[in-house]
Amino acid sequence: YDPEKAKALLEEAGATGMSLEINFPTGVVPQGPLVSQAIAADLKRVGIDATIQQDEWSVFAGKLFDFTNKQADLGSLFLMYYGAGPTLERVLATVLVSDRNWNWTHYDNPKVDELIRTAETAPNDEVRREAMLEMAQIVHDDAPWLFLYEMYRLWGVSNRIAWAGRANYLISVQDMEPAE
């Protein structure tokens, strides 16, 4: 974290006097108002003016799922929350492949497209694994979006119930039984 270096790099690139809008939906992004305020404050420290637009889900969803106009009304930066759980491969395939609707960042890397399609049609786990590992490295290096934080999940549990939290954070009553 070096705001002075960031300012210098922006000046060197001729990117001064920038402004942007941070958009996020009510109730979907954990701590959305606080996170957007923190982002705006950090951007201000490097000379970027940021306004915050918080929308009800129905308004935000109208912007997010406006595939015809490529999310033109979503603003310069938007916050969204994904808890992928066990379907991470499916989520990545949905948001990274250049010709799929949920590619909200308009990321376009033909090699990533090819690797995801290879993983989706792989004849065995080893081929899928290799394709996903190579894709993950490319996406890491390209950084098509910025991961800000992951919320911790907390559960309150009675000692009268035998239950353990799941890796995907889903709470299923079928997983519970009376404790012995």
C-alpha cells in the first residue's frame, strides 16, 4: 500500500483528474456501504474522485443483467458478492468466458476461453485439473477483477444438535440430527 507511488504512476500515465462511480446493491454485498466508503477514501488519497451509488437489488439487477448494452449503466466500478462454494469451476466458466452473458467485466482472453472449454469437456479429472490450473495462473496474472475480501461465516449451534458447517456455507437441516 503506497498512495504516493500510486499518485506518481497515475501522473506518469497522464491519468490525472479521474473520477468514477462505485455501484453496489443493497443487501447483497456484505458491508457494502462501509466497503464502498473505504474504497472511495483510498481512491481519493491517490487523486481519484469516487461517487457512491447504492441501488435496491431490482435496480442494480436491471443494470447488471443488461447484456444488450453491456452493463453500460452500471458505473465505472461495481461491487458484487459471490460465494461460489463447490461450484467454483461453474462460476469461473460463467464469468470468464468471453462470449457468455455473465462476463460482466468483458474479460476477453482466447486462451482462457479454450482452457475452460477443455475443462468442461475433459475426459478425466487429470485433464480437467491441468486445464484449470493453467487457466487460474493466466487469470491471476491478468487480474480481470479485484478480490477485496471474503466474509467470515459464523454459526450459533446448540450442543443438543449434531451438526458441522459445510465448506460451501449452506445450512441444511438434513445435515442435522439430535446430539447423543
